[in-house]
Amino acid sequence: MPNPITATLRPYWQYRDLVRNLVIKDLKVRYQGAALGFLWSLGNPLALILLYDFVFTHVFRSDLPHYILYLVIGVLHYNLFSQAIAQSCESLTSASGLIQKIYFPRILVPTSSLLFTLALWIIAILILVVLYPFLGGVYHWGLLLYPLALGLYIAFIWGIVLTFSVLQVEFRDLKHLVEIALMFGFWFTPIGYDINVLKPTTREIISLNPLTQFMDLFHALLYAGTLPALNHVIIACGWTIATVTVGMILFRCKARHLVEDL
Amino acid sequence: MPPAVIVENVSKEFILRHNRAMGLKTRFLALFHKSKRERREHFLALDNVSFTLEQGEALGLLGHNGSGKSTLMQIIAGILQPTKGRVITHGRVAPLIQLGVGFNPELTGYENIFLNASLYGFLNKDIRPKVKDIIEFSELENFIDTPLKHYSSGMQMRLGFAVAVHLQPDILLADEILAVGDQAFQEKCLAKIAEMRNKGMSLILVSHSQEQIEKFCNQYVRLDKGVMVEKGYVDRSTTTSELATLKTI
């Protein structure tokens, strides 16, 4: 039975192996010749966590119990965001060779760039899975909701990835601005500190950051062992709808004439 | 049977952007310096081109450099959008605007076959049964597990051509690609195209060579500065000369 949703998705579904092959290609090319291969995708987050653990336990004092667990959750999830966003900017411009030579749904280019980051990230999240009980994590039924929270987060990131990949074509400075913004973003998100220790006005500002809401979901589920507050879930959903809508509309308007501006 | 390709009053206008501001610095300087400001020039690459290609027929596109042949091919392939008019195609279009699109030098020839084919919208499982034929046709059996960066340019083109023709397209768009490899391989390619034509494939061939068009096509279109100046059939009935002659209608 033809229904409008499957009819819209069919042309994209047809190209599913393109996305797969592009992601595999990127993975193969990235660690080619490196002796430790895929293990390198563990190196970066692991080094970051050790560094921040040192800074936050010996330089600034934090009163949070099981502080490393709190930190690991934040750093890993922020890493997914920052790597996906930083890479997305150049996804379309660096694929100009493909886009100018053959037709395929353009949206697959930034999407496969996101999936590539995600594939590397899944290797990194294994650190958390292995260390979870040792760092003081609790197993509770709420953990089953984690995939949903992660899915929401990925959709949120996807919206931004689409937006930035299109804007980068027109506005080539974007990449550099984004790199700086991501550096600020780390400290404007409750990753190394607890939002409740902040002054009320600062807390208000930090709450405006959409990542704060997502971090709250992850911290509630994985760190505190509780369910996230409903208002945080609703705000996070709101942000996701917003970014995906903007990304989709922008892509629809621009995608057809993209090739002339590359 | 619907025609394979209908090109209906297609026009394409490009905007040439001189001094295009790509970054903040240029945008800022442009506020003060008139000479740094972006100038836009409109350029009509195609002007009201129309033709119909029936299924199983072959059409030759003739014209000088810059006459709009490649732009027209890109529009038929769906890469560019026409400014005016429309293009309707029936069947799977394989644009051979460049051979081996998406080939990655770090991957092996074997891996590149799958990457290239998936760009044409093929699933890996559909390609697996064809791989043997593709490798055999490309004559690269000994090199197929070597990274593509060690291939010569002729070898890469052979692989690209082998993939494209084994995807069984309904419409083949060939943009001066028939200069593949050495003489022997070139003849093999031409024979392959002729064989596919016999099976009912439609062909649009861009060429500078009138001789090649006379050999392969039964109709032709000549473009000059984006305008269709001539359109006609290749006349094979003439017995006086060995070559068929182009006959304008």
C-alpha cells in the first residue's frame, strides 16, 4: 500500500548502501597505516577525561560524589556533539567532486558525516560501558530509557549538522567560528561542574544552552540513577524539533542549487 | 512506450560571481572598496533547447567548447536544475560525465567498485553478482586488491568504465568518455556500447567527432553558444560515400 511517508523515503532508502559505503570508506581511510588503528578513537576522550579529572579534583575542588562518572558522561556526550558539528561544516564543500558529477540525494552527505562520527563515538562509549560499575554507576530500569535520550540527542545534532553544512557553502568563515564556539560551549555546559552550585543568574544563562538540557537527561539516567525531570525532557524535545525543522527547510531550499556554489 | 528523454524548452542561466565574497574579510572590505565588491553577471548557457529521444535511439550532441553540451548533460543527469523548462526521463540514467566518480585512492579497486556503484543508487547485494564480470572486463584481475593510488590513470578509467556499463542503465549519458585507455580497450568499449544499444539502451553521446556520431547515433543536435542550431537524423541510406552523412531536417 503506498502511503505518503514511504513514498517520500523510498528514494533515500534506495541509497542506503551509499551511506554505508561512505562511512566505511571514511573509517578505513582515517586510521590507515596507524598501528593502533581504531584504538585511537579511544585515545582522545580518555586523555581528556584524565586531564579534567586532574584539574577538577586537584585544582578546583568538586563536592560531587563519584565525580569521575559525572565527568565521563559529560565529556563523552559533549565530544559527540563537538566532533559531529565540527566535521559537518566541511561535509558538503569537501564532497564537491561527487556532487558535481552525479545526482544522488544531497542530504546523505552531511548525514553520512554524522554517522561516521557516531561510529567512532560508539567505540569511545565502550569505555563508559566497561567502567560503569567501577565508577559508581547504578543499574536501574531507567537505563532502558537511555537509547531514547540518545536518539533525541542525535536528532538534535543532525538538525544542526544539516544547517551548518549548507551555510558553510555560502559563508566559508563558519567553520572557524564554530571551532571557537565549541570551545566556549564546553564551559557553558554543566560537564565538569554541577549546575546547582552556580549563582541563580549564571544558572539562568547556562540553562539557555540546549546542551544543558540534554546533559541533564544523561546525568539523571546514568549518574543519579533517576528519571529526568519532565520539563527538561520537554525543553530538549523542543530544541530537537527546532533544529531539525530549520535544517530540513534550509536543506530543501538550498539543496537544488548547491552544486553551482561549490 | 514513453520516450526515454524529453527535453522541453530548457534554458539555463548561470550567475557568474566575480570577486565572490567567501569570507568575512572580503565582505568587510567590500563595504569600503568598490573594486572588492561582488559583481554579478548573468550568462545564458542554454537557450530554449528542446528534443525528444525515443527509447533505444541514440542521439549525438555536437558543438564547440563552451556551447553548452556539458551543461545540458548535467541537466539531463539531474545534477543541475534548469532555469526554465523541464527534462523528463524514463528509466535509469547513468551519467558518464566523468569515469570513476567517488573513487578513493586509499581504497582497493574492489572496494571502489562498490563505492562507485552505490553512487548510482545500487545496493551492495545487487553488485556482488556482477563484480566478477566487472573485474574481467576491466582486465585488472591482478591489481584489484591493490589501493587505487597505485593504478595508472588508464587503469582507473578502465575500472570506472567497467562499473558503469555493468550497471545496465536504460539511458547512458556519455560525455567524451570514449577515449578510454589504449586502442584495444577503446574498441572493446565501443563494442560494449554497441552491444548494449542492441539490447535497447538509449544513448546520448557528446563528441567533437562527427565521424563517431555518425557511427553510433541515429539523430543529432548541434549547439552553438547555448542555442540549438541544427537538429536532424543521420542518413545511412547514402551509398555513394562510406560514411553516412548528417541530414538536417
